[in-house]
Amino acid sequence: MTAVSQAPRALPMTPGRRVALAIGVPVALAVIAATGLSLVADIGQASFPVSLPSIPVRHGQLAVGTGGGDLTVHQGQGGTARLVGTVEYTFVRPTVYNRPTADGTSIAVKCRTAVGNCGLDATLAVPAGVGVALSSGGGNMSVSGIDNSVALASGGGDVTISGVAGTAEVDTGGGNVTAAGLAATLHFTTDGGDVNGTGLAAASVTVASGGGNVTMRFTRAPRNVVVASGGGDVTVVVPRGVTAYHIVSAAAGGGYAVSVPTSSSSPHLISVDSGGGNITITEAG
């Protein structure tokens, strides 16, 4: 007589299993969908070049705004401002707009899909003797070798600035600011990123950070340094020498260390408010 096999007994649908299915199935489907969409987006990536051979300079000032993407700026040859770059996108080719504004030129990329990448990474060449005002919706900026003043505003990207001869103003919505080899008046503002300055010969420096660390290293004795941080550490390093400084500080709970010559009547002011972080004011080793 042939034995009849029986199907395995189904496991009872307990409350715990119902909860596991209710949570696990949607999560698994979401992971599968996201992975598949990411794979399709990777396959659908493309790019095309952008070239603007002549950007107007008005009254000795070049003003350019971009919607986002990374921007590299340097001193160029000749008397014309030029921009070259690459637009990277996914699926649908975006449109690049170059419009005159009351202040200068607006360069924008109109993206047609929210999936994948879409943005302009560009290099801007600036004529000699021209001041620069740049704004970006959030990309990183790198500016070097400009022989006039610069004003940089980023919605959140990092900003690197070096070798600028004129006044430098930097405002970023949260990215880090890195500065080197600057000798004119400096104004740095970030909503939360770190600010790091090296090789500074500027007489006047103002720094405001929403909470990041601030480090300023000077090669020449500054006349006026004002630093405010929402909670990060603040370090100011001045050249070794006989120059005395009028120190005004508020650590609000953090550590405090000053090892420079001080005098309340000195015209060389260093004012630091760390908002709770440590304060260090010292001479270079």
C-alpha cells in the first residue's frame, strides 16, 4: 500500500507575524524600487558642454549667478569674461539659460526630471582688474588669483579662496570656508561650517560661524579681528613679536588660553565670542 504524503501544516498567522509582514513587505518593496530606479538613473546619465565666450562686464564688475553646481574661478587672459563647463543630467536633456539681469548675468539650468543628476560644473575666467560677484544655489566654489575684490555667496557649498588681491566677502549657507594668502579686508560668514584661514596678511578680518570651528593664522599683525561662533572652537595665531593686542573675549563655558602680549590700550584688537567653544589666542611657533 502506497503511503500518502501530507502537505506541511501551515503556520498560524499570529499577531507577531502580521506585524512583521505589515512592516517588512512595504520596506522590501521600497528597497527594490529604489535600487531599480537608481540603476536606471545610472544607465540614463549623459552630459553636454557649455561655452559662453563673452560675459558682460559692467562698470568694472562681473556679476554671475548660477543655479547650482561647482564653480571654479581664476584670472583669465584678454579683456573678456568667459565660462566653459559641462552639464550633467539624467534621462531628459535640460535647458541652459543665459539671461542679463540688473546686476549682471544669470546662468541657470532648467532640469526636467527630479531623478538622478542635473547641474552645471563650470570654470569662469575673469579679465584683469575686474571685481567679481558670484552666487550659487549650493555648489562648491573655488576662487584664486583675482587681482580685485570678490563677493561670493553659496547656498550651502564649500568655498575655497586664495590669492585674491582685493576685499573678499564670503557667505555660505552651511559649507566650509577655506582661505589662504589674502591681504585685504576679509568678511567670512557661514551658517555652520568651519572657517580656516592660513597665510593671512589682512589688517581687518570679520568671521561669523553658526557653530563651526574657526582658525585664523596670520603672517602679519592684524589691526582688527572679530570672530563669533555659535559654539565651535576659535583659534587665532599671530606672528611672534613685540606687538601687543587688546583682547576682548567671551568663552561662555569653553576653555580660554591667551599667550600673546596684551594691552588694553593697544590699537590691535582681537575680539572673540565662541558661544561655548574653546578660545585659543597664541603666537606662531
